[in-house]
Amino acid sequence: MSSLPLSSAPWPRSFLKECDFSPEQWLTLIDLAAQLKAEHKNGTEVQRLAGKAIALIFEKTSTRTRCAFEVAAFQQGAHTTYLDPSGSQLGHKESIADTARVLGRMFDGIEFRGTAQTDAEALAEFSGVPVFNGLTDQWHPTQMLADALTIREHVKKPFTDVAHAYLGDARFNTGRSLLVSSAMLGMDVRIVAPPKFQPDPQARTIAQAYADRTGARITITDDVETGVRGADVVSTDIWVSMGEPKEAWTQRVAELRDYQVNAHTMALTNNPDAVFMHCLPSFHDLETSIGRKVFELTGLSALEVSDDVFNGPQSVVFDQAENRLHTIKAVLVAFLQR
Ligand code: CP
């Protein structure tokens, strides 16, 4: 894809999707996150966003992303205003374009989590201020920065030597973004999923275009053994979401149960140093209402990852969750300090 940004390309005005960035720009954000994390940990953090105001639009629920934006902004001296569908006019009484034009007059930046990538793009177009994609159905770019920082901290190899296997449903935001961002970083990236759960042609084309530039190796396979052999990182994401009918859950679980990350999967890597990653939330036990409902329907007490792997010594999921804070802070600083 020739339209990908070159290393000398100017910075995008907004943080909307991975393919707006050159690999060098992406690495700059990861480096900045590592610097800001170190400053925070050693007590030398400097507030670079004093006086800035950031709107946080969440059409969908969130724990990590919302908290990371709020805490990152607070630690950097900025103010946030949280807007959800029930507490604002967005969607039912006011269009995205009109909302964007209003918020652009009041705020220095806008975070958006919702279904449509086009809504994030429209907010950026009509607001005139930087917009940060906190997840759409297509892309989850802030998560990818956190994942990269976590891999750098836990896998003692350059990104270009890291083998990263993702198992499960790779059709949507996390799977697509992971494929593209891993290719940006030059990794050996493996998407391991049944054919109907593999990424769409657009995501594959973007990833291959980055791979042509970075030397990334891309494997898309339905064979778990092939996909995870030699992997340094094994990751996955949830199979079911709250808005879906229960009939869909039963079928999804049947189709994906062979792709659960469990002790056998981790052993298949033949790499005792392999780490397990998950963007969370996760259905690894019966401590959630969805987990219990799926158990009633399927008899499975864990879905995409077994409880022993999730809580085991190879799991770095809570370091990964913490890194949402440091990487989102890097995005805010990079886009709002200017
Ligand atoms: N990983 C992630 O985006 O978490 P939240 O849905 O809790 O924000």
C-alpha cells in the first residue's frame, strides 16, 4: 500500500489508526511512553499539559482506557470531561459533526470510543483538534502501544526478532491492530484462527505493506501448532461480547474452543520464556456474569485463556494493563504539548 506514511512524513494531527503512522513515528511514541513511565516511577514527572482540557467520549463501556486517559491527563496537569451516551446529546439529539464543532471550541483534544471508525474520523475532521481513538470496531491503536511497551519490557530481543502469535477471533479491532502494528515493528507475527475468524483483506494488505518495509514475517494459519511454535509472545482476546445474543455465544465457543490459550498451547511454543498477553477483560473463570452464563450454555469455565495460564508465571497481563496509562500519556503529550 503506497499511501502508508514514509519515515519523513509529518506527524498526523490525530491518533486514529496505526496506518496513519510510519514505523519510526510509532517507535517514537513507544520510546516516549518508556521515558514518561520512568519519570513517573522515579518521581521526576513534569506536567506538560497544564491548562489543557480533554473530552472523553465513551459510547461503550471501558475500565482501562477510560482510567488511563483520566489518570494520564491528571498526572500531566490536564482536565478531562467524561461524556457517555446517556449523559450527552451525542447520537440521539446531536450529530457527530455538530458535536465535534462544539467540542472543538472548548477542548484541546477529544478521545472517542465507539463502534464506527468513520465517527472517529468525522470527529477529527469537524472538531479541528486532535482526536484519540480509544477503540472502534476496526482499530484499537492505544492498546497496541501498550502491548509494544510490554513486549519491550518482557522479551529481551529487538522487536524485529520477536515472534508474536495471536490466537482466536482476529476479525475486529484487536486482531486487526495487532497484525498491522506487529508488522510495523518488523516482528514475526502469526495470526492463528479458523478461516472465518482471520483478518480481512484490507488489514492484511496494510500489514504486508509495512512488512515489505520493515522485514516483518506474516503467517496467517488455522494450525495452532504451526502458529505458536517458537513464539516469544502468545496473546488472545475475548470471544464474546455483551451485546451479542446467547445463541451466538454457543456457536462462537464451539468454533473457537480449539484456540484457547492453555498450558498445552504455551508448551507448544517450546519456549520457556514465552509470555502470555491479553488486552483484558478476560473470561478465564466464573467470577463474571458473562462467564457464568457461558458456563451454563457450554460447560466451559474458561474461554479464550485457561485460568492457570492467566494467573501463571508467564502471564504479563497486569503489566500490560498498567502500560495503558504510560502509553496513553505519551499520546496525549505527543499530540497536545505542541
Ligand atoms: N483493553 C481495553 O481496551 O480495556 P477497556 O475495555 O477496559 O478499556
